[in-house]
Amino acid sequence: MGSKFFLCYHDLSVKNAKQAVGQIRRIAQVANSPITVAVIPDVRQAPAADLDFFKGELQSLLQDGFELLLHGTRHLAVDSVDRNFWGKKALALTGNEAEFAGLDDCDSFRLLEQGMALWGTLGLDLPRGFVPPAWYGNAHLKEQVLCKFDFYEDRFAVYKKSQKILSPALSFAGLPKLSLNVAQTSACLALRSPVGTPRLVFHPVDFEAIGETRILNLTRFAVSKRKQIFYRDI
Ligand SMILES: [Zn+2]
């Protein structure tokens, strides 16, 4: 089994932590390994008890060998910021989630710094990787991220400072209902083919859209075909 893949869960946040952590743990149980988790750092509106719970769960995920990635800032765009034509398109396609899409140099940098500052309030060391929400960046983001982090990723690749790893994101979030079956079949094909190092990525919404049974089956299939690796392994 020479080929590898990443196994990721996106969008863990203070708002969904109670449910999401259970989902993350069950995927890990089936994979027989900790996994990579992309975390939304904005806890500014959270009640103190929720914040304590969230921080505690992040600590215990780290202790158990899970790998955390910083995933945006609010995971929701602010209306007052200007963005280019493509950025506006990306916002329309993602229900405003693509907060980094089409930003200019300064706004992008400012938003990235905000995300890092919010991460700081969680009392954790900065993670090694950053993923923009819905994988939409802008002309400046990759370089800005790679000045501060070891890894950046878009929908097609994972980037290190001097390396690009071909890595199609196999993801189901945001897809129309009718295409979900096709997406699951293509995910299986991609995991079976020897090309690249795919990222199998689950989101909280997938647990409603395709259901936990299929998520766990896909995980089982993936670990039977490829060796799961972490960003820290590349
Ligand atoms: Zn996300």
C-alpha cells in the first residue's frame, strides 16, 4: 500500500463542538488513527461555558495525536470589505463563507492576522497549517500564509514553502443533493487510483446530507486502499 491520503474534518467551532467532537472521534475510531481537524477560531460571541468546553476538547484532541489546522477567521465574510469580481462570485457560491476570496493584499493580511490572534485566545500554539474557508483564497493569501505557517492548501493541492503536493480535495459540502452519489463514487475512484495524495474531507453538514454510515464507510474504504498521513508527515 504505497499510496497515501489525508483524512480531514473541517469546521470544528465553538458553536458545534459538542456534536462535532463526537463525529471526529467516531471517524478516528473507524480509521484506527487520529485525524486532521480544521478549526474555526472565532469564539468572540461564545458563552464562557461553551468556550471552556471548546478549549478543553481542543487540548484533548492534541493530546491524543490529532492534528489541528487554522481554518479562516469567522468562516463568514464581512460585508464592509471590498473584493474583486471573482471574490463576489465565490461568496455567492459559498453562502458568504469564502471570507478570503478576492481580497486585496492588505485586507487579506489583516484577516489572516485576525484569525491568528483569535487562535491565540484559545491558549494553543499556532498550528502548522492554514486552510481558507471553502478553499477560496486570493492572489496574495498563499504567500502570506507560507510566511507564517508550513502549509497552505487550495482545492487541488497542499503547498509547502518549496513543494507542491498534488492533492485533490474529496469533499461533499456545498454540493447539490443530486450530485452527492456521483461525488461519493468519484471519491472512491480517486482513492483507488494511484494519482496524488487526495484529501478526504468531511464537514458537519455531511452528517445530514450523506449520513454518518456512509461517512464511516468511505473512511473504511479509504484506509483499506491508502495509508493515512498527516500534514506533519510531509
Ligand atoms: Zn470550512
